[in-house]
Amino acid sequence: MPSPRIAIVGAGPGGLILARILHLHGLQPALFERETSFHSRTQGGSLDIHADTGQHAIHAAGLTPDFQRIARYEDQETRVYDKHATLRFIDTDTSTGDRPEVDRGQLRQMLLDSLPPNMIRWDHDLDIARPQAHGTIDLIFKNGVSEQFDLVVGADGAWSRIRSLVSSARPVYSGIAFAELGINDVDTRFPEIAKLVGRGLTFALGDAKALIAHRDANAHIGIYAGLRAPEHWARSVLDLASPQAIRTSVAANFSDWSPDLLALIANAGDTISPRSIHILPVGHRWIHRPGITLLGDAAHLMSPFTGEGANLAMRDAADLALALTTATDWNAAIASYETTILSRAEISAAQAADALDGTFSPAGLDSMLQLMHSHSA
């Protein structure tokens, strides 16, 4: 009996983990990615990889030694400042932490390197996903390619095209928008900023606003300036004539904050991106449909404020791979998988929504301090 034809749409961490584990078990899924290559965009900043989700999936993929070569266990510090740059909380003990940081680009490259070179099909932007009466799914791409599959996995993120085959839910704007900035070679060029941020994740909170900074590999600092704003705010700011005009406009929202914190914006580079936070409803569910399933943000898009997004996507992928490689009844196994991942994600999504609302409130600093002290107790 021929192996079922499996398509994975989206080559983020979840899609790549799923492809890797299926490959280890002798299956050869088709992995489609709309980007033209790994180098077609910047990959973003750091992720903290959690033991029971992301690290669990990496272990299931047989990649723990590779991961440990790129993981930064030394970058697990947490700092919280008020808007006057007064340090209100610090946890510098990284010796017992098990949420090491890893750059998104390094993680994705590790996963890509673990796959046969012909498995991922770049430059395949999905146009139409069309279920057929006999149970297969036709995928039609904007480059003219059309193929038919027995199972299609939507790993295609927040604006998933596959999600619409099982759910009418669409992401809604949370009310929180960010401008994403960065500083290169911070240790040499701006040692005082490096000292302020430290070896991990730093929050500065006040006035229902936030400046968030994290240390990435190669002495890079990623910076997020966030506030409650209309959905178009971040993009309209970035439509200004020059990077300097953008930095000035972003900084104006923090005009009475400490100059030490405003230095994060003033000294940022010219690559600046809008980041408006969209989420699916907490507890998002769908009625199981044979031949189609979802993982990661396609299934349960949530606020990034608990750091669970990529971690849950990878754990989803490991759970789905287990279901597909051990069950005799794929349809029943996938239905059970969906129940498991959506129940798990509902808890994380509720926590993430509370964290986002609490942080961007007048009591945001107190809310964050209470959270940090409870975690360090």
C-alpha cells in the first residue's frame, strides 16, 4: 500500500520539526514555503526554548546535540525597570534555568540542515486549497504548481490559508502595537546600553507602555517599543520619510522617560519594522475534518507575552508526528491530537492575554513585578 501523500504548508519551526520527525520515520512529506529562500528576509530575534515544549520537540527530532551547540544558557537573565530607568527587579542566576535563548535564524537553519535538500519547496505561495469529494485536497500555488494530497497540515502561521478549511475564525487586533528596532555590535559601540540590558530579557514599563529589549547572538540587541494604539499606528509611523524621522516619532511616545531608556531608540539602526499584535479567540476550536489539520499559530495564535508561540508550534509538530507514525487509524489519531493541542493552548493563550493586558495597563509595572516575584519565589 503506498504511503499517504502529506503536505506541510509553512516552513517555520513547527513545519520543519514535523517534516524532520516524519522523515526519521521513513515518510517523505512535501514541505511548501512561500519565501523564495532562507535569505529572503531577516529571521527575527531570540526565542527562549522551554523544556516541556520546544526542547521536547527538538529531542523527538533527534537534534538535541545540534541545539545545544547554538543555545545560549548564559542569556537567561530578566530585568524590570520603571520609566525612570530605576531597576526594580533582576534575576541573574542562569545556573538553574532551563529556558535557553536561541536566535530564530540559527534555529531555523539547524532544522533546515536536518532535512533532505529537496524536501522543502521554496517560492510556493499557496493560492487555493480545495477539498475534493473523494477526500483528497488540491493545493494550487501562485507559481502555477498544482498537486493533490491525502493530508494537508497548515503550519502557515497567523494568516493561515489552510485554517479557513476548518474554521471561520480570523485573527483580531489586540490593541497593542510595536515598532521593532535593533542595535548591532552593542558591546563595542554602546557599552552602557549593553550594561542596561544585561544578558537576557529586559522590560521597562510605565504609562501603559513598554520598552522591551533582549540580547541576541553576536552582540545584537533586539528592541520593541510598544503601546496601545490604533491598528494602523505602527505601519503609519514606518511610512515616514527616513529612519531618523521614524526613531523621532517612536521616541515621542516616551518623551518623559529616562534618557538612558530612550537611548535604546535613538541608537537603533535603520532597519525598523511594524509589529501589531493579533490573536485568535482564547479557546479557539474547530470540528475535525478528515485530511486537514493545523499546528502552531495557524491553530492557536496568541500574544507573545509568555513566549509560548514557537514552543507550542514545535510541541504540536512532535505530537502530530507521533500520531501519524504510530496510529493505524490516522483520522482518529489526528482528531485526538487536535483535542490535545487545543486544550493545552487554551491555558497558554489565556495566560498570554492576561499578561498582555496587565503589562499595557496603568498598573503594568506592578503587574510585571508581581509576576516576576512569583516566578522567582
